[in-house]
Amino acid sequence: EKFASHRIATLADDTSAKYALRNNCEGTTVLQGFINFASLMFVVAGIFIMNHYQKLMAIQFDEDEQTAQDYSIVVENPPPDATDPEEWRTFFRECFEGARLTCCTVALDNDILVQSLVNRRVCYHMLEMKLDPGTPLGAENLERLAIETKENRSLIQRFSAIFSPGIPELVYRINRLTFKIQRLAQFVDPYRVTRVFLTFETEEDQRRVLSALSVGSFQASSNNKKGVPPSRGVPKEHLFRGIYVLEVNEPDEPSTIRWADLNARSWQRKKEIIYTSLATFGAIVLGAFAVSLVKEYFPSKFVATTISAFNLSFPILAKFLTAFESHPDEGSVQTSLYCKIALFRWVNTALVITIITHFTETLEKDENGMIPKVFEIFIADILMTNGLQIADPIGHLQKHVIAPWAKTQDAMNLAMSGTDYELAERYTNMTKLLFLAFWFNAIYPGAFLLCGVGFIFIFIADRFSLTRTWARTSKLGTSIADVSRTYFFAFAQVAMGVVSSYYWASFPFDNLCPVEDNLFGNFTAITRTEINSVTLTFQDGENKTVNVTDTGFKYCQQEMFMNPGNRFPAIPSSQPDGAQWMTSDQEVVTKVFGWASVAVLGYIFLKFLWVFCLKIRSIFASDYEARGDVQGINYSDIEAVSAYIPQVSTRVFAYPLIATDTSSFDPELFDWADADKHHDYYDLTKDADEILQNIHVTATNMFSKVAHWDPDEESIRTPESIM
């Protein structure tokens, strides 16, 4: 266990004498060490400058494109019965003189109802795929078709229906969902208000309201009107209905709101994230075990291929796991996805290969060595990932096979919409290469060059895919970039500083220390000055003729992290007594890197502490700060205007289903339009009216409300005024 099996041997006729393979290299020199130290300082300074530059560019990009987010606020804790948009409009008009409210969306806690209607519509769509065009979809006709189909099924068709629902199963689901919707309408108490999205006509009004109403989350949740230091008290005129302290924030973009999960409870979200995180850790362990098996039983090149294959396939599992989580917006989804994929790829790409490679094999030039493995991982990852992305086999299958055979226009539109991609995956595709370069830069400086080449390939592949193969995605904002800046680059700097210090301390990676007098220990090479070469039997069973030195050596643990004494920092004084192996140059370099790693770790700790303190402060006081300049463009004058309209996306419709009455606002507020169908086709309130008409229940108060006012008029825009 102290040496790799091909590095320890005995004579066939004298098994008591042990021979160990020594690395005949120059080892650590001051010049090499300080060149690498300069790289570390350059990276730390470069990341600091880049982070600051990215923040400035985010503000500039936000100023260059006006969106609904720039004019909107969201009330996180509205009174449960505040369902009237006119009441909200009156409140802001009276509290903030001159403030003009253009749109108001009152979101209700009707997730179960909406999801049932969505599932019912999806079942009808699946039925259309199985029936001949023009087949009536009335209840009586569907019941007759279900009975006939079930009676005429063969044994194979009955078995396949278990996995792929047929007409009888879909009809049964529709009936069950219809009954559920009717019961929800009859017996569920009035749905409470959970969020209110308000869009003002000008940026000035939005910023004025946010500055005046923003308070700490604790103050709002406890309805504390006096405030808790350092927060301020809330003036009576800013209390909704004169008694409620409102928690007001700037919302995400309308297209990123996940209306079906908007009202999930906090404890539910945390429980789901814990479960999916445990599954992610399980996948990491299984992946590491699989890579170790490949290393043991297959040639080295298959290790790199296996690692790259796992990096390619894990995002599919990550998306599957994230689908079980409830997130209020797409930014939160992408952040969760980013954390899972990044953790898996960092461990799978850098940490696993470090663990499964024996310490004494680190500097070997053959396939057992660390450096050849790292090189193979870079090449395999660059070629496999980008090659598969450009080839786009799934996209070609959808466009050239599935789309021509589609039975409906919706199905064809979906197949031709392009390949879905996740921004989180694109981020981790780059960060895994950067992390790999940071991790091994001390022993393999060429990793920086390979990382740069990989970035060039990624840029070319992403530019090609963005313009030719990828589907349209939501405007996600800066959530992933913020997480990457705050956490990834912090951990990457720590990895570079700490791991490099251990690598420099571990030279020459052979676990051998020269001795001058008494030879002792199980792993002692006996001095044999009378011979220059011998034939040895190594522990891996191979016989080799090797040259033997006339110097005796003893085993010493050069892997400082495994030493029982001081493991951190990796400095010369941490060497075990009587087993020092460092040269004078190595002691200088190790001392500099060891304390530099402490400094980097301290810098990152202070950075995290600052972020933590800011989050704690936001609980008790407002953290709102306006970014960028007011552009002076009215909301109604934006060319690509959009509003906060409750919608649910599915995999069977090319456009989202609408969970509010579309007749109450201008269709121009949608950020999409179907060339073949009116927005009414996607309106779920029409389905509810049809379902509830036989039980004499109205669906008026069961859906979120969207109100739209003309900025130059005082009255709400009614369907008649829109027409």
C-alpha cells in the first residue's frame, strides 16, 4: 500500500531484500516554484478584476434592454383576501402621488387546480395523436371508443398499455381529472392570494416604491410596524389597509416565473432539495466506483473516455432530479441544476482521478502516471463534448424523422423548435475544464494551455448551436453568474492554492528518503555495491532488469496530507521527525506556497463571511439598491412588452397554457404568439367553464387575475375597450 505494485520488488533468491523504484528527477526548484506562484497570484487578481467587470457589464446590459422587470415589483406577503386589482392600484396611487400602475397580477394559491387542468389538456392532446383527424372528442364518443378499444386489444397491446397509455387509459384519466376539478370547485375554500406582481409605467415610480417600501424580511413576516434596528419604522401611509407591512422586492423576468410551483411551501422545497442532493451524492459515489473499476481492468485511455462519458450523461440525470423540486422561477431551477452538475463534474474530473491514482505513480510518464491521465481527460472531454453538440443527433432526429410524421401542427412545431439546452450545463462545461487546470497546474502547467484550447472549442460549438440548433430559452438574468462568481471561483482559487502547496511539498513522489547508517523497516532497499543491475520480481508479477544504486533508502510518507501530525498547511516543519525528504529549494517553495494557501483560504473565508453578514442584514433591514441609470422610457413604449401572466409550459404544446382569463387584458402583453391559433385556445379558464357548467359553479374566483390599465386613462381596460 505504501508503493504502487510495479515500484516495489525482491530478488528471486533473496526475498528479504526489498528494492524500490526511485524517481530520478530534479524535483522542486526555486525558479519553477515561483513561476507557479506567480500564476496563482495572477489567477487570484484576474478573478477579482473579472468579477468586478462582470458586475459592471451586467448593469450595462440591463440598461441596454428595457424589460418588464425594470418597471415591476412583487409583493411577497399580500393579505390572503386582497384579490381586487383596483384596491392595489388605489393604494399605490394614494401613497405615491403621481405613480401610474399599468399592470397588476394577483396570483392565487390554486396550484392543484391549475395542474389538474393542465394534465387534462395534455391527455386530450395525447388522444388527438392516437385518433383519426376530425374524430369528435365528446364525452360519450370517447367512452364508446375506450370500451371498443379495450375489448379488441390483443395480449401484447394490453401489456404495452402498462407503459404507454392507450385510448382507454387516457379517457379514464380525463374522467378522473374532470371529477377532481369539479370537487375542487365545490368544496375548496376561496383561494388565497400569495403574490401580487405590479408593473408601473415608469422606472422612476418602480424605484421610488421599492426605496420606500423595502424592509427586512423579518419585519414584514412579523408585521412589525416599528421596525427592528437597523431597520426603520414603516409610516402609516405605507401600510396596506393601514395595518399590513408589505414585503416588496424586484421580481424576475415574466418568462422565468414558474407559476405551477410559485406557491410551494418553504419546508417542501427544502425537503425536495435534500432528497435530490442525496441522490446526487449517490451518483457521484457510483461514478467514482465505476471509474476505479475501469482503471483496474482496462487500459488507461478508457478511464478518460469513461470520465467524459459520465460528464456528458449526468446532466440528464440532474435534470430528472431537478424536475422533482419546486422552484419559484427558472433562475432558481438553473442554480440548483448548476450546483448538481458542477459538483459531479468537478469531483468526477479532478478528485476521482487523484484518488484512484497511487501517490507514487503521480510523476510516471506511462499510462499509470497522473499527467498522461489528465492529458487524456482534456482531449476526450474537448472532442466528445463539442463533437456531440455540433452533431446534434437528437435535433436531427426530431427535425428530419419525427416532424415529417407528426399528426398535428403542434407536434410538428415542437419537433422543429430546436434542441433544448440548459444554461447551467453550459456554465459547468467551462468550469470543469478550468477546475481541472487549477487542480493539476503545479505538476502539469500545460493544463492551462489545454484549458484555453478547450474554451476556444466551446466558444465555436456554442456559437454554432446558438444560431442553428438550440431552441429559444427564457431570460434568466444573472442568477447563475452570481452563484458562479460567489462560489465556484472561490472554491477554484482555494483548490489551486491548497492543492498546489501539497504537490510542491510532495516531490519527488516516491516515498523514499536516503539513509546514511542503520537500514531498517520493511521497505528498505539493501545497499549492494558489488552489482550494477539485477533481475527483480515486482509485486505485480512482472520480472524486470533494473539498475541498482549504492545508496540505501527507507520509506517515508511524502504525501503530507496523510501524515498523522500537522497536515495543514503544507510547510517544511510539517515533515515527520526523522523522515525529512525536502531539498533546500523545495523548503523555500513549500514555505511560500503553504502560507499563501492559508492566505487564499482566509481571503475566501472573509468573502463568504461578508456574504453571510449581508444575508443576515437583509432579514432585519432593506437591502434594496438601485443599479444603473433610469432610461426614461415608458413601459407601454417598449417594443417587446410583456407582463406577468400565469402560464404553464408542457412538453406536448409548442406554447404555454394560460392560467387566467385572456379576455381581461391586451394580447400584446404576451411575449409569444401562435401564428395558427388565438391565445384563447390556450386559456385554461375556458376548460374550467366547460367542466363546471353542469354543476352550476362559476370559475370566476378560481384563477389568478390580470388587470391592465391604459397609462393615459383612469379606468381599467375591459374586453370591450381592448376590442
